[in-house]
Amino acid sequence: MPSRPNISFENLKVAFASKSDAELRKMYRVFAMLNNKFVSDLGIAMTKIGFALHLPIKGIMKQTMFGHFCGGETITESTSAAQDLAKYGVKSTLDYSVEGKGDEASYDQTCAEILKTIEKAEKQASLPFAVFKVTGLGDYHIMVKVQAGEVLSKEESLSFERMKNRFDQLCQAAFQKGIKILVDAEESWFQDVIDTLAYEAMEKYNRDSCIVYNTYQMYRHDMLGRLKAAHKLSHERGFLLGAKLVRGAYMEKEADRAEEMGYPSPIQPNKAATDTDYNSGVQFCIENGVYLVSGSHNEESNYLVVDLMEKQGIAKDSELVYFAQLYGMSDNISFNLADAGYKVLKYLPYGPVEKVMPYLMRRASENSSIAGQSSREFSMIKKEIARRKNK
């Protein structure tokens, strides 16, 4: 790894500068629960039962997991959270995290909601990005068929065209309002379709500035090659490539499906291979003028990006590089980078409590990286509480 640049993610005073003592104690309670697997699993189970039985647990959720990891229930509430972050130089993107019902009306509603986030972003400097998942805009079963080369029925073809139109509508709105827009990565068995739509949008809207960003999950062993192929394509077609790099969010699901259906797993053989490809990916982007959003909670990877920017002579506030973390996590990375003058983005999930909790519970129970991360967060919170007591 590179030598340490003039920045430290161990500076807890900066990391928790936005938190009062009471807020810090609330964080302590949240991560104490997440850091205990039995308590965490029990809490998830009780939450599911509570919502199923329509018990009055919404207030509890807003004071615990939802309140910590989400910006609010509405765009207005989340905008307030974004303004609070902006006081410390941290920007945000509003992430509508409601899982749709899977019908055309819900797809239209999701598209309309994301358009509202774009309109809000146009008016607020703290919101330079919008974001969406393609599965919120159309039936993923159709994308699976398209990727597999299956012939669609007339009804499926019409549905697919509507999904593509919603995709373009969002990218066009972002282009017209001068807002950047992130296309989230999803499962491998229909990611090719998402990639195609993203590159078509880039060809239309990424001519003079980078508006549309595609997402690359580096836990796939083929992803570094796909990133480089996308860069080559951008040169051939004459558009600017926007790339958000993440390690990934569907590892367990990907491995299970590959085993069940008897095809080679697309997942890296181990974490070290993922880390190597992630770091190679950000290096490729920075050295080749790709517009990068480095979506990482890994401290070494963030140090590496800072180091590469310095070597390439890229200014801290350049539009070429953003750092991104989830709201409620890795504030030691986000706030110290922002304090040093880098462009930092927090993903701010929002939506009605009962509709967003499935997203939060899945993230807590399925994502194997959360366990180690919550332990690290818990340790830092305890150190900051002790620091404040002893100062």
C-alpha cells in the first residue's frame, strides 16, 4: 500500500464532530446491537413480526436502526439530514429505498419519486447526485430473459420498452438540470442489460460533462476486465465514462444461485482478490481520466485513492473523483476526507419506515461485510465517548 498521505481516519474528533453526546450514546446503542449477532438476529425477527402484526413499533425503529441509517421518511426530512452533513463539507444523494410491488403502477410511482429527488437536487448544492435501481423501474424477470437471449412476448416487449423509457427519462432529467445520476449495480444474471442501458445513456448525455455513472461490483472476478472494456467503448463512441466502484452487495445470493443452477460462480475466490481488483480498478480510473465515485468503507482503499490523486496531480476538489460511503457508517472516513477538502458523498436512504425496513433488515442479515464493519464502528464510538470524558 502507498505511504500515508497527510490525512488520518483515526481522527475521531473530526469523525464525530457533527454528533452531540446524546447522539453518540444513541449510536453506541445501535452498534452494540449490531455487534451482537444473537441480539441483531433477534431484533430483525421481532421487527418482522411487529410489522406483520401491525404493532406500534415505528417510533422505536425511528429511534434506532432506521433513524441511524436513513435520512428520513420523506424527501423533506432527508434534505434536512443532507443540510446537516453539508455543514461539514459532506454532500449527499437521496436514495429512495422502497421496494416496489412489481407492477406498472409501482414502477411509474418509483420513477416519479426519483424525478422529485432530481428536482430537489437542482435546488440544493448539498445534493450533487441522484441515484436509482433499474429493478425499481421495471420487471427484472424480463431483463433476465433479454440477457439470456430469450424471445419476449408482445406484452413483455411493451413492458421492457416502458422500463427503458423510464430509465431515459431519469437520465434526461438529470442532464437537463445539471445533476449527476448513479445507476446502481444489481445481480449478474441481468446486469448486462443494465450496462447496455447505462452506456446508451452515457452516449446521449455524457458528451461535455459526466452525468450518468454506471456501477461496478468488484467482487465479480470479471469486473476489472468489464471496466476496462467500458473505457474502450467510451473512446470508440465518444462519451465520458462515469464509474462508481464498490466491492458489492449480493455475494451470498450470487454464490447460492450459481451452486443451485450449476454454473461457475462469478464471485472472486476470496476477499483478498476482491480488494486487489478494487484497488486496481480505482487506479485504472484515476490514471485514465475516468470520472470516479469510489464507494468504499475500506480505509486502505481510501488512502490509496488520495495517494493516486496526488501522484496524478488531481486537485482535491476535482469533479473527477468523489468518495462515497453509506449514511450512518464510516464517518471517520467521510468526515476526515471532507475536512481535508475532498469531494465526499453520503448515500441517504429514505422512505416510509415500514417500507424501508425490508431493505435495512436485508442489509443487516445478508451482507457479510456488515459484521466486521459494525465491530469497527462500535470500537470507534467507544473511543470517542472515552475521549470526550477525558478531555
